[in-house]
Amino acid sequence: MLRVAFKDLMARKRRLVTTGIAIILGIAFLSGTQVLGGVLNDSIDSLVTDVYKGYDAVVRSPEVQESAFGEFRPPVDADVVDQVRTAEGIRAAYGIIEAPTVQLIGSDGKVISSGFGPPTLVFNWIDDPIRPGRLNAGRGPEADDEMAMDFATAEDNGFSIGDRVEVVGQKQTAEFTLVGLLGLGDEGNLTSGVKPLYFTDTVAQELAGSPGQYSYIAAAAVEGVSEEQLAESVSAVVPDQQVVTGDQWTEQNSEQIAQFVGILTTTVTVFGVIAVVVASFIIYNTFSIIVAQRTRETALLRAIGAHRRQVVLATLIEAALVGLVASVVGLIGGTLLATGIKALIGTAVSVQGRNCAAHPRHACHGVRSGPRGHLAVRGHPRHPRIAHTADRGHDRGGGGPYRPLDITQGMGAMLVVGGLVLIALGLTSTVDDELVFVGAGLFCILLSVAVVLGPLLAGPASRALTWPLTSRGNVTARLACENASRNPRRTAATAAALTVGVTLVVVIAVLAASIKSSVTEEIEGALGDVDLIVSAGQFSLLGVPPQVAETAGSIEGVREVSPVKFGFFRLLDDEGRRIAAENPDPDTDAEDAAGQVFGMGDDAPEGEDVVANGFEPANYFELVDLGEVVGNPEDSPGSAIAAQAEVAEERGWSVGDTIPAYFAATGEVDLTLVATFTNGLGPEDKYYLSNETVAANATPGFDIDFAVYIATDDNPGTRESVQAELEKLTEDRPDVVVQDRAEFIEAQTAIIDVFVAVVYGLLALAVIIALIGIANTLSLSVLERTREFGLLRAVGMSKRQLRWAVRAEAAVIAVFGTLLGMVIGIAFAIALATALTADDPGLLTLKLPVTQLVVITVLAALAGIVAAIPPARRAARMDVLQAISTE
Amino acid sequence: MSNPTPTPQTTQRGVAAGAIDARKDYGDGDSIVHALDGVTVNFERARFTAIMGPSGSGKSTLMHCLAGLDRLSAGRVFIGETYLDTLDDAELTTLRRDTIGFVFQAFNLIPTLTAGENITLPMDLAGRKPDQAWVDQVVRTVRLTDRLDHRPSELSGGQQQRVAVARALSGRPEIIFADEPTGNLDSRSGSEILEFMRAAVDELDQTIVMVTHDPTAAAWADRVVFLVDGRIVDEMVSPTAEAVLDYLKQLGT
Ligand SMILES: Nc1ncnc2c1ncn2[C@@H]1O[C@H](COP(=O)(O)OP(=O)(O)OP(=O)(O)O)[C@@H](O)[C@H]1O
Ligand SMILES: [Mg+2]
């Protein structure tokens, strides 16, 4: 019987391959995402540990500013280093500069942007093993015009030792000679993706915006002194600083990164789940076809006298062999896939370089910090929220126990009911997280629609789709139509894979288009009288060079110049304290309690952390349309705060009140409410500080103009000439752009396109699997119809016609799946938009990107045809006589 | 009984198809099988010819080669004026579609198409408009008028074969090849089909070549050709069932 099983296997190589492909795909996607998550976590852990492995204790300011973008502390003075060096048990102590305040300029003269990914960092060169990173070529910078950098950054941008490299800082652009290359690991040959640049102390301090100061101080213990002992003795000599152990420091930093990686792996896993759902449709399909094929064969075997046991054994052996081989291949494929996704994420979001890890502490800096990042959040605040919650929605929906072989109409119905209940709960706001509920509900319905409604619709849909051709008597189309609808369950299951993918694509497309159009409208409205906007490249802390704000006013035709800064601070009013009391920060409390912080604990009073834009008192509220402004924005410019009217009312503030606040750099400060306005530039745009207030209280490196708004005379041509003048003014800063309103809006909404592109990239996986599924199903169908095709060829169907019949069938399936996905997707988008705007009507106006949707459908049909090329070719190549005589 | 080795001959009727020293080998070396071992035969226009012979004698092979479904190892076959070896694959396909009709023993119909669609399939493939009056007449003759909208699975075996014959006839091909068309049918359905084929020859001047094992079926033909071991061994004009049976018995010994 073993021989029978084996012979059978060999005789049906094609069936073997198709089953195998289905299993391989499923396993590959599942294992791929697992492997990816694991690899990311592991390598991050080890690299973070590696970067700071020289640190035994870290001395930093106890002043801390929490913000949505992370934790900021003011720098420590250089003379503290000398005090630290007097501590007992200390081998060495150095002030460290670590600041994301520079960018490199590539050989093409353009700024090398960090995008969302790990940032470019300034470090000061320290000739001691304490220094993060090991030299692997050249030497450290000794003169002020020398620098060293991460070897990967150098490689990526074609820099080699001896080259002159241009670096942009907040205040200046300067050229340095590259004298050394560094990396992580003992050999200095690993990289984290972050771009560390090393300069002499003075240069580094200047670039970081804190002359005479360091970001923090790192200390190493002599042999035999533990980290705790060192931290203890250091805190004894610098009692008014905060001291943490090297381990604690590393842990805090990797936590920050872990969060980021967590989001990343969750996202990837969500797409993995989608891919697996899609793949299970294919596996389901393949097996049901094969079981049908086998039934006849088994019956024959039984008829000629094989025992039931023998038949079962043969089947099991076949299944086991196929399963084993396919799983192994799938695992290998999954690992390769993980590498692929890594590369994909790497390029799309530039998370990291070749070693699949992020640099400690700042890996996520690019994502969370940078004034432009702030603006982006402000400009379209619901955009990240959608992405986030929608993901979670899918996660729940897709994570359920989905077993395609058991799916019956009953389960489909249950899914629909369950989905509807979830959506109802979400839409009626009976639960907190509407989006999660709506998302999960939608996913349930999507599955059930694909599985239950699909088979019912497959027949009529194929007829409708081919009608234009069949009505004119095209027999090829007629055959394609009949073949697509002869087994509606199979067609539906094949199409369902595509339906799931297309639904998600359409939801994203519709929501993105809607968000884009509402954001555009909103920015257009808010820009008021602003004609030109000067800003630095996105995701950078460089800001617009100060001379723009200083000198732009003297350009011919400029009416108003309004620089915009931004700042973080903590509101200490009653409401702020109440909020803080209700949400104690688990991190800080835990770390204080565990005694891991030596010396001063965090020295910030309890309150609510907020972000504010800076305004130019003289003209901001005239240039920008924030609705009705009450009060005089020009009052008390050194301590002015403006608030959105509703917020002010809720907090019981009225114009003229004193508002207690805290800044990490300057401590407690009394602000004066000088004005209220009715419309923020979005729901998060609640507070403004005058630019002077920001400048007076900013942590070094954060006192920057992230944009300068400019109004010009209305004379024709003035705007263009001013734009040209401004461009000349910022000539040496290739990262600074001068945009008119249209260009600005375009740039602001570009981030949506980037996001959509990344999501499309991930969904493309699902769509590709779906297409392979179509190819797979068709191959099996073609096999089943060998005799039929033989007959068709015998009575005079040409090879071309036969190929087209198969391709048209694939196109019908693909378009059917796509249209179904499109309808469901649009419905979902409407539901999601409703859920999103439940609290805030008018937040989002629904907009259907018609052209895009048509393109998607046409592409799906073409993709279906492409997917059908191999089976079609096989069908056409069949030997007619053999085909006719096939059983 | 005449002429054990017939040569191509022209009659006033003309020749619809034929083979000249046709040879077809399968395999090679020791295991070589001469499925056709020098067959020369003519099929006259508007005549009904039966091919008989023991199993494995090469009947189907001969028919497949004549119909352009397979190629000879040596020798030539022709349909009308055309030698098939001069045609490429695509031309052969067109030839099958436009000038040849087929009836197989089983699985003659496309299951997804209705009886009516199956009947006009070759013309639809050609993108040609069927001659509706003619098709109607064929359909009436095979008594399928009320079954045209049915799928093959909804028809009896006899009805399915009638559809197949109707399809073979509907395009007015030069010649129809039928490989054991009644092999799967009971004798009543079988004779219906045969009667119908006879009528097509007599009334419509159709040329039909049919392979059969059944002497009764062969008796409907104008002429029977006997094939043994890939060679034509004899032929019989205006055969009767008894005469054919006797001849076969004699062959068997
Ligand atoms: N594809 C093939 N490969 C090898 N040998 C073949 C092939 N097709 C036919 N043969 C051999 O050629 C010979 C003639 O076969 P053919 O099918 O023409 O016989 P037949 O007269 O139609 O028999 P039956 O009455 O059983 O249908 C047989 O010996 C057969 O084994
Ligand atoms: Mg035969």
C-alpha cells in the first residue's frame, strides 16, 4: 500500500505542487511574521545593551518634561563632570552630547532625511571605551573641522575617510573632514540604523544648542565596584542631579524602543493575520477540489478490492508527505519573507539598517519628535488614530478562531449577527473604543459576506460580467462565464481571498481620500492671509534658520512675517493636577519606588503635559484664521498663553487669569491668558504660547522656528518674487523649503500618501496570495476539465481561444472578488467614518476616489488574467487525443 | 468479398477522404507497435462507411489520423483535396472545426453548455452564423426541439448522442467521423442514431465514417472495411448483419 501511495503521489505531481503551494503560503506568512517579531526584539535588545555597555552610571537633570514625543531633560553644566569625577570608585566620567539636532547633506546637495526612522544624532567624541560605538577605521575627530560617523551611514551615502562632509545644524551649515568610522559590537561592524555623527566637544555642544553643557554625564566604575555602588557614590557628590545605573538607563531606552517596535510588530502581525486568512481560503479551496477528485479514485480503489484501511492509509501518507515538505518549505519561505518585510519596512520607513534593530533612545525619535512631526499631528490629528485603532480592530477580528473547513452557512450567519452587534455597540458609543468594535464587527461581516454571500452571487455576477460578450454570441466568453459559475462555492472561495484584500485596500483608499480632502479644506481655511510658508524638512529638529524671521521683513513686498515655534510644558492649574492625580505615571512611580533613581528623583510637579504652538503676538492671530479671538494677543509677551475658548471655559480660565505652568528648563512659571480663539487647527490645537515665552523656557535644541508664515502684498508677481528672495536667503540650507499655500497643503497631505503607500505595500502581500490562489484553483480546475478541453479542441477550438477562455474565467473571478470587496470596502469606510465622526461631526467628509477605485478594478482584472497565464498555457498545451481519452 | 488490398479508386461520386499507405507506430525498438501498418483506403462522398475489426486493430488510430487529431508516422491522409501533413496545428484545428464532424463513444458534450449551444459550438467557435434553417431541420430530425435548453446532465445517454450527431451535422462538414457512437447505448437508442445517420447520408448527401463492433450497426452502412493488425484485410459492400457476423467469426478463427 505504501507503494500505491507513493506511486499515486508521483503520478499526480501537479496536484502535489498546488496543494503544497497553498500550505507553503499559509505557513510562510504565519512563520514570517513570527520570525520578524522575534528578530526585531532580539536584535534590539542586544544592540541597545551594546550601545550603552560602557555606562555604569548616568548623571542627568532631575527636571523632566514628559510629552507625547517622549521625555525631555535639560542639559547639565560642564563643571558637574569634574564633581562627578571626584566620586569614589569611579574610573572615568565624561559629559555626553546626544542630540537629534543635525542632518547630513548628501553628495547630491540634498539633506539625507531620517524620515520616520531613527534620527541623525550628534555625539561628542570621547577617547574612552565609555563611548557608544567602536572605531573600525580611522580615528576620532581631533580638530574642530573633523568628524567621525557610523560606517553604515558612510557606506549608504558614499562617504569615505578623507572626504569633506557637510552637516546642517540649527544655526549653521559647516563642512567637516571625515576621519573615522564606527559601529556597534566588539568589532564595530554592526549597525542600528541610527546615524551617529561624532565631533569634538565644542562643536558637538554648539550643534546641540547647549554650549558649555552636556546632555548627560556617563561614568564608568573601577574594577570591583558595582553599578549600584557607583551610582550611590556619584549621587553623593552631585546631590542635586539625578543618577541612574547603566542598566537602568539601558532599560529605559530599550523600553522606549520596544514600544515603537511593538507597534511595528503589531502592524506586521495584523497583516500576517490578513495574509493567513487569505491563504486559508486558498488551502480550503485546494483541499476541497482535491477531495472531490480523490472521491472517484478512492471509490475505484475500493471497488477493485483495497481495504478501507489501506485507502485511508494511502491518503494519510500522501497528506503527511505533502504537509511535511510544504511546511518545511513554508518555514524557509517565511524566514525569507521576514527578511523581505524587514527590507520593506526598512526602505519605506527607514527604521533601521542591516542588522534589524533600532538604536536605543532615539530610534523612535524621528517618529515622535521634531516640530514637523508635531505639525503633522496637528494638521490631521485623526490620521494616526485611525491607523492605530483600525489595526487593533482587524487584530481582534482576524485573531478569532477561523477554521475555513468548518465554515458553514450557520457560522456565516453567526458572524454577521456578531459583527452587527459589535458595530451597533461601536456606533452607539456604548463602549469606550468605538473603532475597535466597529473594526472587529466589520471584519466579521467581511468574512461572512465573502463566505456566505459569495457563492450566491458568483453565478449571477459571472453572467453579468460576461454579458457584454456573451450577448453577442462569443462562445469563449460564454464558456468562461459558465466555468466561473459552475461551482459557485469554489469561485466564491477563490474570489474571497481577493475580496478580503480589496476590501482593506478600498477602506484605506476611501478613508485616505476623505481625510486628505478634509485636511486640505481645513488647512486652506486656517491659512487665512498666509501666502508663503518657510519650513525645514519634515521630521527634523533643525528648524528654519533664525535669520529668515529676522530679515524676511525687509524683502520687497513682504507684509507680515510670523515665525512659529513650539513647546512642551505642564499645566499646573487645578484641572491639570486633577488629571495628573487620576492618571499616575506608572513608570516614574515604579522607578522611584524601586530605588533605581539615585540622588534627586524626578523634580517636576504634578500636572497635565501639553504641547503648544508658539505665536508671534503682533500678527499670528491676524494671519491665521482661528475663528473669533477674544483678548489681546500682544499683552504680556514674556508669559503669554492663548487657549481655545471651549477649553478655557472647561478649565474655568478667563482672559487675564494667571495660569501656573512648569517647564523642564526653567521650572515653575506663571503664564497669563491673553486670548482665546474659537477654532483650533484641529481638535488637538488647544494651546498657544507666545514665541518669546517658548524661547525663554525651551530645553536647548527646542527653541526653533519650525515654520515662518509670510504674507505679501497682493500685487501680481509679488508672491513669486518674495518666494525667490526667500529661497535665496535659505540657499545654504537645502532642507528648508519655501512653499506657497498649494505646495504647503500638498506637502502636508503627502504624509497620508506615504502612509497609504506603506499600507498598500503590506496589503499587496494579501493580494498576491489571492492571485496565486486564483492561479492555483484554475490549475486544478483545468486538470479536472482535461477531457472537456480535449473535446473542445477536437471540435475546433483553437489554442488561442482556449487560453482566452481560461484567462477570461480568471478575470471574471478576479473582478467578481474585487467588486465584492469594493462594495464591502465602501460600506465599511462609511461605517468607520461614521464611527470616527460620532464625537465630532464635520471632522471628516466622505469622499470616494472614483478614479482610484476604477483603476483598482481594472488592475484586478488584469492581475487575474496574468494569474491565469500558467494554467491557460497548460490547458492549451494539452495533447488533444490524450485529453479526450483521460478518465 | 472482393479486393483484399484496395487501391485508391475514383468513382463518379468522388472521394471525401482517404489514406495512402498510412503507417502509425507507437513505441520503438522491441516494444514497437504498428498500430497502422500500411493502410490505403478511400471514403466516397455521400456514402456511409463502417470500419470493423478486433480490438486493438487500429480502427481508432486510423480515424484519429484521418480527422487530424493525430499524425501518421509515414504515408498520407487527405480530406477532400487537402493532404493533412501539409497543415500546421492551427490549420488542422480550423479543418476540424469547419470540415469535419465528430461523434465519440462517450463524453461528446460540453457539460456547461446547453444542448442547443453544443450543437452550434463549432460554428460559434468559428464566429460564423449558423444556417438557422438547416440547424432547425437537423434538430427536428433528431427530435431534440424541446430539449435545446437542457444541459447534457439533464439528457439521457441516447439523447446526448443525438445532440452529438446533430452537432456533427449542423456545420455541414465534408465528412463525419463517429467512433463507436452507439457503443454505450441500448439497441433501441442505437438504432435511432443509426437510422438518423443513414437518413443524413441518403437525404442530405452527408459522408459518414463510423467505427463499430456491432454487426447490426455495420449493416446500416453502404460498405464495411475490415481492419486487422493495422491492415485492411477486406471490405464488404451493402453488408447485412449476418454476413458481417459470419465474416467476423471467420476472422476470429
Ligand atoms: N497512445 C498510444 N501509445 C501506445 N500505443 C497505442 C496508443 N494508442 C493506441 N495504441 C496501440 O495501437 C493499437 C491500435 O489501437 P486502437 O486504439 O487504434 O485500436 P482499436 O481498433 O480502436 O481498438 P478498440 O476496438 O479496442 O477501440 C493498439 O495495439 C494500441 O495498444
Ligand atoms: Mg477504438
